[in-house]
Amino acid sequence: MTEKRIRVRFAPSPTGPLHIGGVRTALYNYLFAKKHGGDFLLRIEDTDQGRFVPGAEDYIIESLKWAGITPNEGIGFGEGPHAPYKQSERREIYKKYADQLVNEGKAYYAFDTPEELEKLRKELEESKASNTSYSYHVRGRMKNSLTLPLEEVQQRIASGSPYVVRIKMPENEIIKADDIIRGHIEVNTATLDDKVLFKSDGLPTYHLANIVDDYSMQITHVIRGEEWLPSLPLHVLLYRYLGWESVMPQFAHLPLLLKPDGKGKLSKRDGDRLGFPVFPMNWKDPFSGELSSGYREAGYTKDAFINILAFLGWNPGTEQELFTLDELAQAFSLDHVHKAGARFDFEKAKWFNHQYLVKLSDTEIAKAFKSILAEKGITASDDKIAVICGLVKDRVNFVKEIWDQASFFFVAPESYDPEAIKKRWKPETPALLNGAKEVIQAIEPFTAQNIHDVLHGYIEKNQLNMGGVMVPIRIALVGTTKGPDLQVIMELLGKDEVIRRIEKALSLIKLP
RNA sequence: GGUCCGUUCAUCUAAGGGUUAGGAUUCAAGAUUUUCAUUCUUGCCAUAGGGGUUCGAAUCCCCUACGGACUACCA
């Protein structure tokens, strides 16, 4: 027996921006395919024309590209042998199977109006029935091809009156299904309903389209969110009804991403409410104009973003936490996917980004920081920017935070931290600074090492207190007591600027 | 309401019948540093509750509680 080539798919619907839960689903599919040397394809499930959102499809494609989760087949990625990969362009395929199911007695036409369906639902809810849906318990009293005379059914269809195709759920039968993550599941069909497979608008519902496409695209593993678990029995039954049970894919239902606070699954609104992104990239709602922030623009590197998502519901079984995409593909296994929902931890997300930021070379960081400087109208040599970035990268999580840590390299402090002055600016400080100024004036060449040696020699010779001299110099140069090595700062600023800032501080800072 | 799924530190999670229940983030303390950050060390913190099964249970079974998903001619 030859091993079947692994084929998985990510099948979002273009009803809005892809949120990080969706990206994670895509990532796990991608990793699974990579791990097994298989195919990963992107299919757009746009059978609901009513919820179509302009730009959503491009957003999905762009997001995957940015994150490096690249399908090797499908929309936006060179199509492939099973094109088209968009369900609205495959509509003629589904009708055939819907009719086939009806002809074989496994499904039926239903003509009930929305009002009639609403009435049924109300009635069932009031009667406290255990199954409140359109099921075999009630199909006998509804308007469908099982209850209506054949001639009337044919007449209705011929005259073009609207109808749907519903699956004919077997009565009181146990459907057995297996999930790689959740194990064996059994459901009695008595609790299931006669789901609509084909809508009156001529398009299939998710259930039919999904099975038909997964079958024809030779999908071997369906890795999707847990919200689909309740419809697994229906899908298993559809494979059986269509005669495809022997090639039915294996299923793996992923745990949901939960709100960081409170209850429920992570939603679009949580991002703005809690101040962190829930989308991979910025998104502007085409209808409301509302803006939602994304990880890319928030300053996350794509590697950190991937790493963060990978660990939400999965772990390698070792204590390693930092993984490149390739390493993840090597380590990934569905066996190590957690069953319970995962709550997003924003603090840890920042830590991940910090880890990736410090791993970047100073020149790479400088490239990004340079554009921030440009926005402020500041120019400096690439080398100098790189050195500065290297000096402060340990103390930031994002490139954009570098400015807060390094602005004094480019502009002299306008004000001085009152707390620092209160604690470190003593009555003798001006005299000490004037003394130090003279010494600094004479340092040549003005290098960090030389500054260090001379200043330390001066302080020791005159039996001065190290902090009493150095800290006020720092306040004069930086504005606070914080920051990188003072000698290095001095070299970077240059002797003239150092003297200028000391004189400025001397004239501006009054004793508390 | 019904059906299904789940529950280990605050958070992400490890431990597949035998461990002082491990790691990471956060938080706290100490060391280092002229300062801050980094780094290092240490500390705090968990098997939802109750019954079984077993020599032995976080792990297997049952009940309860809690959480979640689904319950559309949405996906």
C-alpha cells in the first residue's frame, strides 16, 4: 500500500478580516503539511453572498503572506490543479451532488417559507421538545418532497418556486466519528436536524460545499476550529451518503482562543477594548470605516507573531520556547495540541517579541528605526543609528519604543526628571560638575575607554564619590538617571555637545 | 432548553497509574551595574469539588459545579 500524500487546506470565508484564531488554524495546517511533506492549500468559502465583505479576501491572502504561512496551491498563490479555489466559482459542481442525494432518497426538496419555519421553531420551543429543529420528528408535517405529491413537487420546481435541499437524517442511529485531538465521538441522529445542504439561491451551504471540495481536492486531514465539532456527525454522514467514506479525511478540531479577561471566545471587539491587536494586520471596515489594529503595524516581527500563535494550544513537549517557522514545522504534531481553549496572554506576547528583537542584528533594527527618525525629521549616519539601536535594544519590546530610550542621542533634554534631581542633585553638585567639565575638556581622544580612564582617575585622585559625579553628568546629558553606559553616551555625543549639555544643566537646574 | 466538548499556578503549558507536580510569562527579592535595562540566582503561586477503581490517581470511571461551542436557506 502506498502512503497517501498529505493534503490539508485552510478554508476561510471572506466575511471580514481574518482574526488571529483563523491565522492559527492556517498555521497549524501549514505546519502539519510541511512536517509530512504534503500540500497546503487555500480555498475561499464564499457561499454566503449576503455576508461578503469587500477586501476581506485580499486581506486573508496578504496576512498569510506576511506571516509566511504560504499555501503551495490556491487563491493568491498560483492556483493549482484543482482550480478554481473559490466556491462561488464552483457552483455548478455542487448542484449535481445535491440532486444525486435527492434521487437516492438521502435528501429531499423542501418548500417551507421563512414564516413557516419560524412558526415551527416557536412551536417546538414552546412544547419543550428536546429537539427543536427541522428534524425527522417533524419533517412529515412540513412542505417537502416527502409529504407533497410527486406532481406538485415537480410542478413547483418547474415553475421556479424557491426550494432548498435538506439531508434526510436517519432515525435513531448512532453516528460514530473519530477526532485526532478529541478521540472517539458518538452522537444519536435523534438529536440532529435535517440540515439545509443547498440553498434557494442556488449555492450550497458550508456543509455540502466543504465535503464536495475536500473530496475533489483530495484532502486527507481536516484541521479546523472546535466550533465545527458539533457538525462532525453530519459531515461523516455526508461522506457516507456520497459514497466517499473510504476516502474520508481525518479530522482534528482545534481548541478555541478565549478572551484574555472574562468569558467567551476571543472576538473582534476585544482588541480595542483591551488594547492589543486581534488581527494580523490593520484593517479598515469598508462599511463603518472603523479601524482595527494589527500585529504587523503594532511592531511585532512575523517570527514572534508565528511563535506566539504556535504556542496557543500547542507545545513541543520539550522546554524549548523559541522556534523559527522551519523549526516549528519539524517539531509540530497534532498529538501535542491541547484540548482546552487558550486564553491570550499579552504580556507573554511582548516577551516573545523582545526575544526576537534582540536577536536581530543592530543594522536590521536600525533600518526600521531610521524611518521613525525620518518622521521626526532627524537624520544620522546608518552606523551611528545601528550603534545606538544596539545600545538600547535590551530595554525595549518594539522598535518604536527605541525612541523613548534613545531620543537624547539626537536631541538634548528639554527638561530633567524631578525625581532624579531631588535624589541626586546636591548642593556640592555644581562645583563637582564644573570640575568634571574641566577634566572632560582635556580628554583627547574622546573615546569611551579614554573617558572612562581619565574620569575614574580624576575621581579617585580627588577622593570623590563616583555616583556623586557620574550621576549628575548623566542627568545633564540624558535628563534622567537611566540609560546605557555613560562613557559610551559621551563618546557618541562628542565632546562639544557634552560640555554644552553640562553647562545647560548647570544653568537650568536649581537646587531643590 | 437541547446536543457536544472541555477543566493542572494569575496566564501559556509539561507530567500518557509511582516525580519534592516541571518549565515559561507576570509579580517579588537578591547579585551585577556610577544609573536604568539586560543577565544570573532565589522566591510566591495549581491538579474545580465529591465519590469510586487501585498497593498507588492530575492521569481511569461516575456524579456535581463551572466554562465553552453548536443549536440559520452563516461559515
